[in-house]
Amino acid sequence: MELGIGIGWRPEIADEVEALAGIDWVEAVAENLCADHLPDSLVRLRERGVRVVPHGVALGLGGADRPDPVRLASLAARAELLGTPLVTEHIAFVRAGGPLTASPRLEAGHLLPVPRTRDALDVLCENVRIAQESLPVPLALENIAALITWPGEELTEGQFLAELVERTGVRLLIDVANLHTNHVNLGQDPAKALDELPVEAIAYVHVAGGVEKNGVWHDTHAHPVTAPVLDVLAELRSRVDPPGVLLERDDAFPPAGELAGELDAIRATLRRAAPPTRGPGAAPGVGSASASASASASASASASASASGEDPCRAVRGGDRPPVAPAPAGSRDRTAVAQAALLSALVAGTPAPEGFDHRRLRVQSRALAAKRADVVAKVAPELPEILGDGYRAAFLAYADGRPMSGGYRRDALDFAEHVLIAGGPADPAARRRLTYWWQDRAGARPPRRGTRLIRAARAVLVGR
């Protein structure tokens, strides 16, 4: 399946994306789309023949729990609405705790790395097969960037991905910026990872920018793509002609001219890194799916399918493979305990699990809190407007030791409630505005917490 050159569609740059020349497809965050209708910009792009691929961020397929049927149904509905050729998600966990550990459910608010162990791989494979059976189109999974590594890992990233593909037939979304991030932060060699993973299983590639601070690379998606990231893209292109390559940008959006320049740099990198052609029948132009790459993918998938007695056509298309066996007894429980302990240390201030780098855990914890602050500011832009320059410091103080309990909108309400109960903001006019904002959105609340806030709100409004 050929995709070509694409860009991440975001509402903030919808007009710029529509105006960019040479865009073959776009990717949209699945959770930001309504299940029953599309933004006008995406409708216009689809009418022009531009494909739209939904990119999920909330399934948590690497988590200890089996995938949530409601989330899977939501992703499937978006795939149907878009008429997409595939959907994508991440090899990550985003929540932990709950019934498997008899502990409170914790939300990370971001993607966290799965331990590369046999237990975690068994759980991931079963979760992937559950997802594949629930989706109307093939699934591709993305490698993530990490600030921390798990102790006692049994597989390299390339080995982990290769076995995942072999056992499930899932496609891969390879993010070369994340390979670079893991090189800087964890010392993992991108070339070795590319050597070990099945490049013929690649559905498409992500390219994104980041920034290095105090020796740690932050995969921000808010900075220009750097030369080292393009070098990793060149490494990948020297091995395979990817069916699609997409530029991601999620914040600090530049003018359209700069986006076009980054896309041109990606195209130039793909051209320079392409292996020499070998006469008649060689692969066509760089930046699109080549005949040789497609043949390699088909041959590899067919060989794997034949060895297991499966229908080769179904294996190539990522179709109806026989269900894999459930994860071995104890795998989910052990994975659940390990992930809950790590996430609790990161978001609830509990002691760090044995074997982790405590300094890196602090970096990861601060990054998660900063991510929460940024997303809440987007979900509820009135909050930074009301609180002004004090918003970020106030939110980070609130988030310290207070895990998310119900998504970012709930987080915004809980933060506003926390500020009001604490007597803030100091400015009376700002306090009145925040009170009205909270009252307008909060709805019914448990009496234990709501009573205090209602009394505080009444006192403010009476004293106007």
C-alpha cells in the first residue's frame, strides 16, 4: 500500500496543511475526532483524494489489561468514517493499577515504555490480536521515545519488534525521531535496531523534531527536525523504500513555508539515501512504495505464513489470522504489578521500584507533569488566560503527587477546584472568573469535596 509523503493534520494548522503542495496523505489523532462527523478541513482533503489515517494514543496496548472494548469500538468507528486503509497506535502503556493489582487506577497522560521481557511481549501479543479482531482495517504499531529503561530486559528493541510482527502479523510504524531519542537517552544504536527489525513490515515512517536539554533528548514535536534525525531516516531508506513518510508537528507551529522546507528536507534525504538502481525492473522513485519493497514484504509475510500453515494472502494484508493463545498464566499479573509500581512512582510520589535510575525517573516524572500542564492548557484555554503567568507553576504544584483520575477535561476541573479551595487566585476578579468557569462545567460533585467548594464559591460571589 503506497502512501507517499504526508504531514500530521492538526486543527491549528489545518489551513496550512490544505495549502501545502505535494501532500499525498495526512494523519489525524483519532481521539481528537468525533465519531460521527469530520472537521471541514479533513472533508475537503478527502474530496481531493488525500488519504486520512487515524493515529490512536489512548489504547495502551502494552498495558497489563486487555484492550478496552469501548476504546476499540471508537477507533473502529473513526476508521469507518475516514475510509482509511489502516489505523495506527503505539507500543506503550498509558495506565496501570485497577483490578489486576487491587489498587487505584492510575493514568499516565502520556506514552510509557513497555519492558522488553517475555512476560510483557506475551501480554502485548494477545492485546494486539484482540485489537486486530476488533478493527475493520489492518493495524500498525509505533515504537516510542523513552526517558527511562526497565531493569532486567531480555530483548533489544529490534528483537522485540521482530517477534511481535512474527507472532501477530501486525505492521510497524517506525518513528526515526524516537530511534534517535533512544540513542541519546538510553545509548541504543538506531542502526542496530534497524538491522534487527523486519523492515519489510513497515507501513510508514514518522519524522519529528525535538530538543536536547542537560544531556536528555526531549521528543517535543515542537521543534524543527534535526540533522541526526534525518540521518536515521537515511539509514532506514538505505535498507527499504518505506511506503509512506510523515512529518509530525504538535506544538509551536511554524509558518507554512517552514513546514514546506522540512518536507523538502525529508524528500531530499530519501533521494540521497536510496540505493543505486540495478537496471530494468528496479524500484521506482524514492519516497513512494517501491515494487521491490512490496515484493520483499509479500515474500517475507508469505514465507512466515507458509511456515505456520496460514493463508499467505491474509498474512500479507494483516487480515484474519487465527487467534493467538492467551498470555501464559501469571504474565498479566506480573506485568500489572511492575507497571503499577512504576507509574505510581512517576505520578503519585511512591518509592521508585528497584533497579530504576532514580535521576531518570525524576526527569520522566517532571516531563509527565509538564505534558499534563500543556494538554490541560489546550483542553481548557481559559485556565492559563485566567491565571496568567502563574498558571504553569500552579498546575505543576497541583500535579505533584496527584495522578490524573479521568482524562484531561476532568484534570482541568480538578485543578480549578484545587486552586479555588486553596484560596486562589489572589486577584478577586480572576477568582470570580475561575469560580464561574468551574460552576459552568463541574456539574454534580460528591458532597465531601463539593460542599467546601460550593461554600467558597458562594463567599466569593456574595462578596463581589
